[in-house]
Amino acid sequence: MAFAQLAEECRRAGNNDEAVGVCRAGLPFHPDYLSARITLGRALTELGRYDEASTELRIVLTTAPDNLAANRAMAEIHQQRGEMAAALTYYKKALDLARYDPELESAVERIQHAVSPPPPPAPVDAAPTSIEDLFDFDTLLAQLGGRTQPKPESAAPSIPAAPVVDPLAGVQLPADDNDPLALLERQLRESEEQRPYEEPIKSEERQHAQRVLSELEDWLMAIVTDRDQASA
């Protein structure tokens, strides 16, 4: 029965044809010698004769399904053929039999990614690049009182509106057509100057407009201050 050891030494030395010949000569006399069949399967795999190698290794796995060497050899055959799902099955079986084997862990992880790659990351919306992308000027002007609702016929007599102090009076930005903040200030001032005062604004509408203007003033002043400090 020394033929199995001789065949294995030939295989390790790279003499796969000689290893196959030795195994073919000895196995008819010792057909249940599983180590010899594993050596034969590995030598045939090295020679690219995958069908013959699979036949020998299946004989081993039929008799000993928990044989580590046979499971690993079958995994390598399927991997060589590009049959990654089948290769992953045998590699996982081998890893169950030899836990914490770094080579088997690496093979399982690598083939797992090939069989079931992780989903691509969700696209991230690009941030707005201009002031126009951040504001809806029509909505903003409507909130500032640029558009008023028709007066109901049955409405009570209106009370003269108190003068509204311009909250943008303290904001002075240089006239620069390339500066989106300066353009915003100009548009707001022009809209206030051109707005027809056909009828007084209701008290709640006036309070809402004043609140929006006050918040806008604070926001513009903060941006101007930050920009001045950055320029300094």
C-alpha cells in the first residue's frame, strides 16, 4: 500500500502524470484507499482534467462526506471552472470541518462577494450651488405681502394700516451683479417699492410679513458679518 505515499510525493514534486499513473496502478488492488483517490483527484485537477478529478473525489465524498481534503479539492475544481456558487458550498463545508482556517475564511469571503456582491451605495443629491436653488422668489414675495387676497364684499370697514418700518434699512450690500446676496436684496427692495398699495393688509398678514422680514434681515446680517470677517 505504499503506492499512495509514492503518488503523493510525485504530486508534490510537480510530477502529476507520474502521480496519476501510480494511483491508477494501485487503486484496482485497494479501491477503498481514500487517500489515494484524493491524491489522484488533485493530480488530475493540476492537469486540467476536471471531469475525471470530480469522479474520483465524489467516490470519496460518498463514503466520507466529512472528508476535509475531498471537500476542499472539490471546491477548487468548481472555482477553476468558474462555478462560484458550487465552489462556495464546498468551501463552507470545508470551513465547518476546519474552523478558523485563515485560507478557507479568505476563500469563503472572497467568493461570497463574487456570488452576492454588496448593493451599490445610494446616490447622494448634489447640494445647490446658487442662491436661486435655495429660494422660491415667488413664494418669498407672496409671504412679504407682494400678493394680496381679494377683499370680501361683506368685510368690515378696514382700519388704516400703520406704517411698516423697512427691516432691510440696516442692511447695506455693495451693488454687485455677481453677488447672489446683493441681487436678493435688490429684488426684495424693488418688490417693496413697486408693490401697489391697493388696500391695507390685515393685521395677521402684516404681523406675518414683519416676522418674515425680520428673520430675513437677521439671516442677511449674519451672512454679511461672516463674509466681512472672512475677507478681513
